[in-house]
Amino acid sequence: MATENSQLRQRFAVQSTLDKAAGENFPVAPFFLPRAWREDLMAVYGFARLVDDIGDGDLAPGGADALALGLDPAQSDDRLAMLDAFETDLRKVFDGSPRHPLLQRLQPTVRRRALTPGPFLGLIAANRQDQLVSRYETYDDLLAYCELSANPVGRLVLAVTGTETPERVRRSDAVCTSLQIVEHLQDVSEDLARDRIYLPAEDMKRCSVQESDLARAHAGAAVRSLIAYEAERARRLLNEGTPLVGSVHGRLKLLLAGFVAGGRAALRAIAAAEYDVLPGPPKPTKPQLLREVGAVLRPDRGEG
């Protein structure tokens, strides 16, 4: 009975993780993709979502993930121990038999698509860094973090779809870094509640923003100026990466257009809120997102 209960908890934990795909800013594995792509992208998403949940302390209750990794359920709250165990189990995906159900699900994808450990290890390293670093002094420091926390996702999409080239990787990195920065701008209050600030300290100082200003119910003029400045940086990065969409064809083109459009729509939502992100994340509506997809697919219209 104990074993059966453990298996039920693990299945619940896996489904809880995968169900979060519906709430993401950007499409994970939309219906229009070939079934094989959808399955492999969801396997990659399951990994990425779980490692983020470990890093954020957002695991399903009951300790099922810890148990699946060979730890005591009481260790669920020890994020570094969980990340270490998760990395050990990830390595078994490439050479052995992993324990965690989401990594077991990932293993056929890794083999089918000849994926390498690097991007997966990068995502784990980013979440390990989140436990040790809560402030970033410079924009370059933040970009280095995004190299671990965001760029591997785009590289995995290209690898899964068999479209990886050096130029596409470069463009993808620009898109993914931009999307990560946009998410940080939307989530300033949520991140601060976790004692994390992803706004570069040198930019905060330049705009005369104190940490206490980020804890207010609404943003003052200085915070709005700072958010506008970082949003413009993210917009430029997104524009740099947008030619990635035109470099591919078919359904993948539509998927990548969705990524870029999601970033554009989020930036417009932030601007529409007059850069006051403190009450909660400014979110675009579905019609706004669809309009942006159309604009991305019509390059003659430009960024707008």
C-alpha cells in the first residue's frame, strides 16, 4: 500500500507540473505542431518546469518529487539538495536509468533527437544560482544569468525540430534573453517577495530607485523610468532575434512567431500600464497576442 500511495503521489506531481504549461506566457507545444514534436517539446517542458519549481520552492505537496529522486520527502524544502539530486538523475538520462518519472519521459526524446546535456545542465545551474545570488550589479551580469536560465530553452527547441545552426542559435539566444527580461519586468513584485531583484543595481542607482521603492503598491516616476529603460533594452534584443522566424518554414515558423509575438505583446502591455508593474504582471489579451503573431508573420510591417 505504501508503494502504491507513493506512485500515486508521483503521478500527481508529474501531472501538476505538466498542467502548468497552460499558464505560460508563450506557447509550449501548440496543437498545430506535428505530434512527435509536441511530445518531445512537452518532455523538455516537463524538465524545465520541474527544475524551476525546485528552485522556486513550488513543488507539489507531499514530497513525491523528493522521493522520486531518492531523497527523504522532508528534504523537499532543501532546494540545493533537490537540485543536486535532480542533476544526478539527469545524468542518468544520458547514461543509465533515471528515477524521476519526468526524466524517464525525457529519455526517449534525448535519444530520438540526439540532445546533449549542456542545455539541461544550464537550466539547473541557473536555479542553483538563484539560491545563491539574489541581486545583479550590472546588465552584463544579468545577461550571463539569462545565458543559463533562458537561452537553453530556445536551443532545445531548435535541436528537437532539427533546425539548429550557429546563426539560428544566435538569434534564438537574443529572443530567449529578451523574453526572460520581459518576464522579470512583469514579475518585479513576485520576485521581490522571494527576495530576488533582477533589475541591475547600476540601473537602479542611475534612475534613483531604492529597493524600498519596489515594495510599494504602485510605481513612482523613478521606477517607471527604470522599467521603461529595461523594456526598451528587451525590445531591441527581441528585434535582433526576430529574423529567426523568417529563417524557418511551415509550422515551426508559426511556433517561433508565437514566441516573438508573446514578447512584443507583453512589452506593449507593460507600456499600456505606463510601466507600473508593481500591482501585478501586465498581461496581454489573446486578441492582442494574435495581432502580434500576424505582425511578426508580415515582416514588411516591421516592429511597429
